[in-house]
Amino acid sequence: MDGVFPYAPSMTQPFRFGLQLHSPINELSWLDSVRYAEDQGYSSILIPDHFHHQYGPITALAAAAAVTSELKLGALVFGNDYRHPVTLAKEMATLDQISQGRCEFGIGAGWMRSDYEQSGLAYDRPGLRIDRLLESLAIIKGCWAPGPFDFAGEYYTITGYDGHPKPWTESGPPVIIGGGGPRMLGVAAEHADIVGVTANLRSGEVSLDAIADSMPAAYDRKIARLRECAGSRLDDVEVSSLTMNTTITDDRDGTLGFFAEMFAVSADDVAQSPALLAGSVPQIVETLQERRERWGFNYVVVQQDGGHGMEHFPEVIAALAGT
């Protein structure tokens, strides 16, 4: 983009950090894991929503709410097709109530083909799944609003329903929507309070196409699309990145070279990809500052089991959180 990035530093928000967990941290119980996240300065814990190798998100988040006092709690993200929107609205309003306003509501159209195939759900084309998501968002907001409402859509019909409980947070928890393709980025720009910018996973798996779509030039295009669609909302929207691998090491060049060879891309592209973090604590601090300036990423989500040296990541949090 000729060196002109789609964000200016004045448009960014303070750093905060989320920890994505699918199950307890090694050698800790689930409750000790979420206490650890809060003690180390993470702003949130976020659980994926798939049918394999992970805890059930709603039960795990409710348990986490009971043993923490400041940690925000959410899914990254709920698959819309896995639950009726009235049911999901009730569960998230309940979580927001019992946590006294600490719920972050993440929802997406569903993408992982194996979830659908193994459970017998129809894996419809992406556009149809997104259409259903839009109807669900409208219904969930209706459930959270005062009084009964009706909704007549192509996929859902609601008649005289008054959702209960209402969320603790007036107007409902902040909404997280992830997007990698042009249409989903437009949906997120219009409806989300927190936009998770991701690779395009239209193939239903983490394919070579998705890896290519995780490189910096692709993110320049995504943020330009988000900026175009969000318009005046942009200043009020948090922009989030999900880091798939975080390696805290003194051998940054060696780590980047390893991934560059694995993905058949340049080491420079790997170094700048928001999907990866590598280097010493000071190098990672500098990298995150550069990414916020370039793309606006202030809400950085890392995976506890995605990489090496995560015991040192709280040092990154201490250096950047709130700045």
C-alpha cells in the first residue's frame, strides 16, 4: 500500500490481552487456569467453539465467572449454526448477569467443515451461513432489549418472545465478530464492538490458502475493507488479532526462518504476519506496537498452547497493557 497504512496512531485504542484456552493449562485445573490468567494481567479468557478436543464453552465460562472478579469471559467465537439464537441469547445474558457485566459475546457464521460433517449438520455455502448469522444477531439483540418482540426471517421466526434474563450490561455484552473475507468484514464493521480480523477460512480448514491470507499484504487489504465499511464507527471499534503461535526466544531469526520454510514465504512476511509472534520480550513488545500502528490491533489474543515460552508473556502484558 505504498507505505501508507490504513490506520493512523491517533485512531488506536490502549492495549489489552486475551488468552485463548480450549482446556486447562498444563498441570493446572480449569479453575486454577482462569485464576492464573487474571493474576497475570490478561483482560479476558476466550474459548473456541468446536466439537473436538476442548471443554464446552458455556459451562467452562460460567465456572470461570465464579472464581474471578475482573477477567472478561467469552467464546472466540460461538458457531451460529450450533445453537438456536434464543438459547444462545439466554445463556449469554445469564453469563453476563452472574459475572456482573464481564461477558464478551463472540459469534461467527461457523467455518470448520469437520464440525459439520462429524455432527451431521448441513455444511451450507458461506453466503447462506452468513445470512443465518445476520438473522441470529437481530434475534439476540431482540432478546436482550426490553419487552417482547417478533421476528420473521427466512431461517428463524420469533413470536411475542420476551427474553429473560436481560443482560447485566445495558444493551447487552460487547459483540465480537471475526472476519477474513470481504463480506464478513463488512458484517463485523456494521455489527461488532470488537472486530477480530482473521484469515479467510472459506475452505473449511486451515489450508495453504488460509496461510497465504495471513500474510501482511492480505491484512492491509482487510483493514482497508474494515475502514471503508465501518465509517464513523471505526473510532469506537476495538480491533483484535488472534496469534496462532507465540514463541518467546532469543533466536528470533531462527524461529522466523523455520516458519518461513514451513509456509514457503519470506522471513520478512512471516515476521510481520499477525498470526505469529517471535522474539525476546522487548522484540515482541516492539512488534506489537508496530502492528497497532499499521493495523490498529489493540486487543491481542494469544494461545497458551500455541508456541513456546508463554510463561514469559505476562512480561509483555506488563509492558503494554493500558498504553
